[in-house]
Amino acid sequence: MFKFLQRLFEGEHTSEAGFSSALVDAAIERAVDGTDPRLRIVSGYQKRLRGPVTRSVAHVFELVDSLAQPVLANRETWSADSRLSALFTSADRMLDSFAADAALRAARQDERTLVGLLASGWSLKRTLGVDVLDGESRRDVKQTILNFEERRLLEVTNDLSETLHGLRQRAFDDILGYVLILLQDRDDTVTSLTGERKLLNRRLELLKQGGWGFGSASQPANLEEVEEQLQALDEQLASLGGTEQTLDAHLEIIVDVLSRPHDVVSLENREVHMDHLHILRDADNSRARSIDFQLFHRTRGFSAVVLPVQIEPGTLPERDLFKAAVRYLR
């Protein structure tokens, strides 16, 4: 049965010889539990998955190790760090956002410094606006505006190494999420008639509710309830059986995706030039400031600006929903 709280990457799992067999074995079983548990009846499934799973584990270690160093997020650093001031329009809004974040509230036990990954959705809006060109104010100038939305904190803890363990697991789970999408896409008349596709889709929805991957809620739903629903769903899936052809095709999809994890999840370093209104500018524009963002991408999933942050709970405001709402409406 799939266990959300099972941690793959805690402890020492690497050496000069590579990853421990215990880690690879656990990752193989999580790959099966997270996609199609019926694959355990396929002869030699562990042997076929060992190489691809090892490649995916190596990739998520490399990806998470490539994240920027955590930045202390407070009033002073909001002014000094262009990434923070781009993601939040004011220091007050940044601190209000942190104080209201469900993951931070769950992790906060005392006044010790917390660390987590700030993730924000982003979008580009093309519009017409007023601008100064060649010293003259002009209307209807084509502009592209960078917007940030749905900011949330992931894997908030008091220990950076623990946060990194959690982020590695989320990246690995995101690879499995892409596998589930491909299993649903598979053109199979038998799959459609038995309702298997519907069950696989429901499975992905439940996993997201449990905080699966980078795109899920920062603080998951009741995990015990979600796990119970997953177990019931797995029993339904098992009752359908599965032809040798179907299960072998599913295993081949998992082998293929886990063999090329860099095509599924990636971390991009992107330099952005924009002004204080978030209008994208040329690098040589006097109003542009250069900001180095990191973007996490998952194929057919989502893209988010990510930034590791340190937060001192004592600097956060008391949660006053009325005052926060007034501030945001100003």
C-alpha cells in the first residue's frame, strides 16, 4: 500500500560506489505502489526497474542539489534581494503570506528558524500599455508582464537536510505522476471498457491530495483518509485483474519514463530583465533590473519559480485576517 509518510531519502544512502541497494529497492516499490500495484505479479519486475529507478534517483539528487542556497526572508532582505521583491510587492505581503501558509503553521513548534522551498506559479500576460519610446510617451505599446501567483511553501522544517530529503521525494513522485498520465493516455479498448482509466485518474487525484510532488498543496489533506481511499481503489484495480499484455505495456511505460527523468522534471536557471511593474525589458534598458530565477518544470504538469528560504517565526505577524485583507485591497 502507498505510504505518504514513508521517506525514501532520509539517512545516508550514497557512497563512492553509488546508491545503497536499500534505497533503490524502496524506490522500486514506491514506483510500483505509486503507479500500478498489479505489476508485482509480473515476473522480474524488480530487475527490469532497477536500472531506470537508479537513473531517476540520481537525477533527483542532482536536481535538488542544484537549488540555490536558502535566503533569509525578512523585511531587510526583501529590499536587498531582487527575487523576494519580485515575488512579493511588499515586505508586509511576504510576511503575511508566510504567516498564513499551512505548511509553515504545521511545522512551527517554537521560535527556531524554519527552512523550506518557496514555490510560485507564474504566467506571461501580453497587453498594450503606455510606455516611453525615444523620449516620447506613447500609447498602445506592446508589453509582456510577468505575473506570480499561488505562492506556497513546501517541506518546511527546522533542518535543511530534512527539507532536501522531502524535495527529492517530491521530485521522484513527480516523475511517477507523469507515468500515471501516460498510463491513462494509453489507447487500449480493454482499459476503456473496464473503467481502468477512470481508476488511474482517480488515483492521481488522490495522490495530489496527499501532497504528491511539487505541484500539490503545501499542506496535504488528512493522510490516513487519503491512504484508506487509495487502498480501496487499489482493491478495485486488483479486482479487474489485468491481461499480460496490459501489465507488460504498463511496465514498459514505467521503464521508459524512469530511464529519462531529465525529460520529465528539470530545474532551469533563467535570467529575467524587468522593471518595477513586472514589464519585461531588454537587458540594456535603463529601467530593467536583472533577476536570476530558478524554475522547476514537469512535463505536462506545471512550472514554478522556486526559491529556498529561511524564515524566523518571531518576525512573522500575528494572523489577523481582517488586516491582511485590507492590506491586499490597498
